[in-house]
Amino acid sequence: MNRPAVACLAILLSLGSAAAAWAEADAVLEPKDKWVLNYANDSCRLARTFGEGDEQVVLILDQFQPADRVDVSLVGKKFARARVLKVPAATSFGPDLGAGKFSDALIGIIGADRDPILMMGARDLLNRPFVKGPDTETRFVFRTTPEQEAAIKELQIRTSTQTLTLHTQSLGQPLAAMRKCLKDLVRDWGFDPEQQAALKKRAAPINTPTEWVRTMKAMPRAVLDGQSAVIRFRLMVDPQGKPTQCFIQNATLAAEIAKTTCDILLKGARFSPALDSEGKAIASYYINSMRWLSSP
């Protein structure tokens, strides 16, 4: 199946003086248009616009593999008032699902027009805190049913100074379309989606990121020059636990950083292989991200 080419968003994190996040009155925004689902080579993305004028916000929900967490980002002029690299923020799907926990969100700019973006990172659809298993992010800790997805009708973003509520309407149909996209994605990578979903154990690192970066000869010039990046990657892992290919799922303005990330992973990362439902080692994939943060 050929997936339509979708341009990856270019991200450059903003560096600025330490100041409070944007401070405005609480806001409630209604949808301006319908959900748009984008197929890319390494991700599936739902996007929808809310509000009008300077208050307008684009909500982006990204998934890079089948999971019950989505990467949440918001693009809008209101975030330009924040002049910090990161800010504590909480993402809460609702209603009546309890409050999400505060964790750092990254503030940056996106695309050729350098639009302000707030990147919340991976958040659980039911606001459950992520619990790492013994094999660290290699198991599906939570399950979310279609009925639970359909009951989600809003999203709140909270900082210490403001609450922004987006009336998303039911996420049942949009997330069902996202699941189909993700199955197609895994199939395009050369795997059986049903077999991968039924894994007894997913591919897991047996050494640490500190050991990975020991293979690096020098810090990327872009980082030394003041650029920062969050690199989302996919590694193909063979039945022996060796990474054989590296793909960048999010391209950034600093292509050198992306290349360095893949070089480090292919040289230094080692895994215990994925096990199928019968406990047999099989080829699979490993998805994660690396942050390169320069000093202000």
C-alpha cells in the first residue's frame, strides 16, 4: 500500500529568558472545522482547528505506533508569549476522567512561518499515569476500549496560570480511523499487525542511553551552535536483538542531529529481541525519542 506523502513538521525549540508561561484568562474553544487525518511514512496524525482570530489553536494528536497514548501538541499565537524552553503543564481528556498529572511541556516554533507550538509529549487517553514495567516501556500497560474513546469529548491544557479547554466532540470515530492508519503503518514496515499486537514481549534495550552515546565522536555542530531538537526514531530490530535500520519519525531543522542520532543508535544500542505469543524471538521494531538540548 502506498501512503500519501505528508511533509514532516520542522521543529526548532525556542531558547529565551526564564519567564512565566503565557498568562491570560481561562479559555474555552469550539471546533472551527472537521478532524483531518494525515498518513505519513512513520506516523499517523489527527489535527483540528479550534477558535477564531488570535485565539485560534490547532490541536495535533500524533501516534508513531499502536498504543493508548497520543503525542499532544498545540499550535497558536497565544503560546508566543511564553519565552521559556519548557513549562509544567497537564493534559486532561474528559469529561469526568480525572485530572492529568503535570509534567514538562516543550515550547518552540514550527514550520516555515515559525508558528509557536506547545509540545505536551505522550499522554494517556484516560489520564492514567504511565507505569514502567520490568522491561521498561516494552509492554502495553493500559488498554483503552472504543467505548471509552467515544466518551472523550474535551481536552483541557492546564499550566500554573491558565486553563485552556477544547470541545473536541466525541473522539470515537477519529481514533477508530487512527487505529486503521496505524495498522496500515505497521504492515508497511513489513510486519503482521496482529502478530505484533500479540507479542509476549516487545524489543527492549539491554544497555543504557549513556552507553549508546559513548560511540559519539563529537557533539553535533548544530547543538554547539545553539540548536535543540527532540528526535523521534524507529529502529528495526532483528531476532538476535541487533538494530538493523534507523528511521527518523520527526524531521527537525537540524538534519545533522537526526543523522547523528541514527549513527549512535545503530552503533551503540543493543536489545533483547521481541517474543511472539509462543515465546519465539522474532523481528520487530523499537520506537522512542532522544532530546538534544543546547544551553541558553
